[in-house]
Amino acid sequence: MNRQTTALFNQKKIRRRRNWLLLIGGILVGAAIVLALVGLVYVPHNPVLMHPPDRGLGPTSTYLLGTDQFGRDILSRIMRGASSALLVGLIAVGIGLSVGVPLGTLAGFVGQWTDEIIMRVMDALFAFPAILLAIAIVGMLGPGLGNTMIAIGIAYVPIFARLARAGVLSQKSSVYVEAAQSIGCSTARLLWKHILPNSLSPLIVQATITFGGAILAEAALSYLGLGVQPPEPSWGQMLNDAANYLSVAPWLAVFPGVMISLAVLGFNLLGDGLRDQLDPQRRTRAA
């Protein structure tokens, strides 16, 4: 087998691997979405109703994933927790995009002192790890689902701002932008019709990966008692509740822990797959 044949064979293996990663990520994300949507309209048992005679049961035909220390159905709580996790991810990423992208676009396009002011503020926020910044914001606003969404969203604003600024800087010196300016294209039309559409690919990929990070951040905040408040279920809160029962009822921690891992893994794989599909340079190297 000569070098050219070997190279073609390796490129095909890389493409198949990337397609499989995208497929697996899509399946995991799709399953999480279906679980969350079903959890909004149907759960096998009331997820907040305590039933002391059935507490601490392992998986049975009545309780497929067992019950917790208060007799609440774990499957029902996981389904309702999926709804909360995806809602937090959706709103948090939406806040990050809706605030960060306009700020980054303005900084990159206008430049000069506007760029300096906006990016120095973003650098100040970026100096803190996202989860620590979210904890600080929730500590100021108070615990709860709504404040958790806001805190995680604010923590992710610098990421999208820096990414949007980089995209604008790389596009605004392009030939097509200069041509549009030469024929009198307005600034708003130039940004909306030309620059932003060509900067969307990295933002889409980052939003997908950040969605998984938001789910993990929500679980961490709920584990600390700062996120979703009892009796409403949350995956992170379920892990906290299970901490004292690991030796006698390990399923209390296993099932929510697996759900967090699979959801985050799914969004990460989906983001990696989308990056490979949307990045023309990667497609060219793999072709």
C-alpha cells in the first residue's frame, strides 16, 4: 500500500469517526430533549410527593429506578430534573448569546476606545472561572431557578463576546466587506447581512458546547443548594441528597450522575461534530 492510498484510507477513517461522534452526540441530546419534554406532561409518579412506606426501595416494577430516602420515585424526579436542566441551559445560553454577541460585534467593528472599554470589562469577568462567577452572582441575587439562569448566562457572556469580536475582526477586512462599503452599504446592513452570517459557525459550535457546560453548572449550583430549591427536583440536588446513603442505596447517586454525564457528553460530542462539519478548513483537510 503506497503513501497516497494510506493517506486516503486514514482520511476516510477520520471522516467516519467524526460522523459517528456527531451521530452519538445527536442521539444523546435528542434523548435528553425527549425525556425533558415528556417530563413536562407526564411522569409515572408525583416527583415531590413523599411516600414513607416505600422509601429506600431499589428498582422494582412499580418504581423502575427505585425510590429515595423519602419514598419519592427517582425516575419521575430525573424526568422533571431533565426539564429544569435543559431549561437552564437554554435560557443561560440565550442570555450569553443575546448579550455577548452584540457587545463583541460592537467592539470588533467600532474598535478604538469602544473596543477597549468593552473588552476590559469582559476580561474582568473572564478572570473568574464561570462556575465561581455564577456562584458569586447567585449569592448576591439569592438561590432559585430564575437567578440560576441569570447567573450562568452572565458567566458565559465574555466567552461569546470574545468569539464574536474575533469573528468580526477576521471578516471586516475581507474583500466582500470593502466592496459592500464602496457601494454605500449601511453599517447595520453590513453587519446583519454580511459580517454576522459569516461569523456564525464558531458561535453555533460554542453555544452547543456551552449548553452542556450550563447543565453541569446548574447541577453544581443545585448540589450546593443555590440552584433549584426543594421540593422541586434537580439532578445536582439529587446527588446532594444521596451523599449520606451511598453505602446502602447507591442507585440514589448513580442514576442522576449518569444523566448529568450523558447529557454533558452528548452536547460536547455534538459540538465537536458540528465544528468539523461547519469549519471549511477541517473539511478541506479531511477531504
